[in-house]
Amino acid sequence: MKLKCIIVDDDIHAINGLKSYINLMPQLELSHIYTDPLEALTEINSLKAIDIIFMDVDMPVINGIELSKSIRHKTNKLIFTTSHSKYAYDAFEIHANDFLLKPYTMARFADTINRHFPKSETASNSQTLQKDDYFFVRNKNERNNLVRIKFAEVIFIESLQNYIRIHTLNDSVVTYMSLGEIKLVLKDQPDFIQIHRSFVISQSYISKVEGNTIYMTDGTELTIGKFYREQVMDFIKMKTIRSNRF
């Protein structure tokens, strides 16, 4: 089974950002969202044990620190998400497991999850995770709507400074994320390889290689970066069939 998550936060923008990060982690499943801390207090205490609670601190009526004292026993991991570092000491006083200072990146989020739930702990979920052949991102060109992308349909990904463009068989999607962050999502997908500081490609869609240029099946020509050339050529050699007659 996946790791069940709850978000408690009164900031819609923060919730949307955290939801998008959770959607990018195949081992996580968002179970509930609470914008009212009093509602969270009532309902969480009636729920079965939760794997992770992401808790904001600065909320009206009752803050996240006080709320957590009443529901700490209901969750395996308690992770605070706040814009104020001054709450860090209070958070760890009630045995919080981690503290994400807003705004935090996908890389920081993924690192936090992977530290608290290493693969050895989630090995029982491996069959479930293997079935997840897709991920979600927000499409900048469609009012940040979530779009579903299959790993097998990704041709290549290019960096656009603060954004990336994901080229698929049917479309291209621009989303607010770095190349390093999307590489974390792809790390268990052996088909992908970085060929340049600005490009990650799917090896399945390589049409041909000429010198330092890789031709993709969609007609795109990509340059192999000097730093990445050795690993790219090692892959090409591994896949090259040679006759034993020579």
C-alpha cells in the first residue's frame, strides 16, 4: 500500500504546491486536506493511523504546534511546513520528524520523504509502485491544470531556466520545475539518460547518433554535452551489435 498523507494548511497556494509534489512521488497518496485546524483536530482523531501529516504552523484559532500536540499519536511522521524558521525549536519539542521551510523545492521535498521512508522500508510496496507508469505535473500553458504524463511516452525533457518542457509523443508540457527535480522523479526509470546540462532523453526514442548529435524519432536534433559524452557513448557501445567475423 502507498503511504497515506494528510495536509493541514490554511493557505491554498501552499496546498496546491504540496499536492503537486505529492503527485510526483509514486509512493505517496494524499488522503485528506484540511484548511480549518479545528476540523482537522476533530476528524484526524477519528481516523485510522496516518503515515505522514504535513502541518502548517501559522493558522487561525489554533496554530499547528498546539494542534500537533493533540494528534501526534495518530501519525507515523509529522512534518511541519512553514514560512517562519522561528517555529523550528517548538516543532522538534513535540517530536516532529522534519521541518520544511517555505518555499521549498521538489528536490528538498523528495529528499525529506526518501530519508524518512527509505526503499528498504517500502519494499512491501514494490509491486504497487511498479504499476505507476505515469506522473502528474502542472501545465503552465493551461492555467496550471494538472496533466497526466506516461513515462513511456516521454521523448525528451529540456531545461528552460526556471521551467522545463516535457516533450511527449502527443504534446509538450511546460511546468515550473528544474531539470534536477524532474531527474529525481525519473531516477527509477532506467530508460532516461542526461546528455547535456539542458537535456534528458528517453533512450527508446533515439533515431541515430552522428558525432556529437543525437537525432530523436520526432526529428529533434540534440547536442551531447562534453561532460556527458562518455556515459552516452558507453550506452551506445553497449547497445551496438557487432559481427564476430571481424
